Amino acid sequence: MLKLRTFEKCATKIMGINMETIINLPVYGIRVVLTKNKVADTNGNYYKSGKIDSLLLVDDGKEFRTTSNNGFDAAIHGIEALILAHACAGIYIESPEYIEGITTAVTAISNYFGD
């Protein structure tokens, strides 16, 4: 069974009530879950929070990588954090151009670290 890692972050101001939006990207098993929270900060602002799951660091012999490398892992964590931050900020992460950017970045990281 695959085990997905999850990052959670708080990003952008919004108005609204509790509600989830799930975005499944067509690469690397990336899934972003955005939540509108009815919890305001001290200034009365509402924030969108979210989490991201992917198969990028799953080691089952069938997915993207099969070895452990701390530099590679850190770079992939950075890509996942950036995708989540963009989604929380309202950037359209489902566009073909954005997906191509993810693929290019992951390929470059893989080439650099030899994974």
C-alpha cells in the first residue's frame, strides 16, 4: 500500500465558510486539498489553508524514484511546498503550462541528483 506524505500550510486571505476543494494533478499523483476556514486572525482576516500529497518520494519500485537522497528529498519538498503555496494564493495550478513546469522542475532535480 502506498503511503502519502502531507504538508500543511496557511497562505492567502479569503472570505467564506468551511469548505474543501480537491485538485488532482495529472502528474506524480499530486493532490492538493484547499480549505476555507471560518477562523479569523486578530485582524478579522480569513485564510485559506491546504495540504498536498504526492507519490514523488514513495519508494515502491514503480513510482518516480527508488533510492533515498537527502538533497533530492529536500528539493522535492520545496517543489511540493511551492505548488501548495501557489494553489493557496489562487494561482491556477491545473493549466498545461503549470503542469509542464512541474514536470520540468522534477526532471531537472532528478537529473541533478542522479535519481
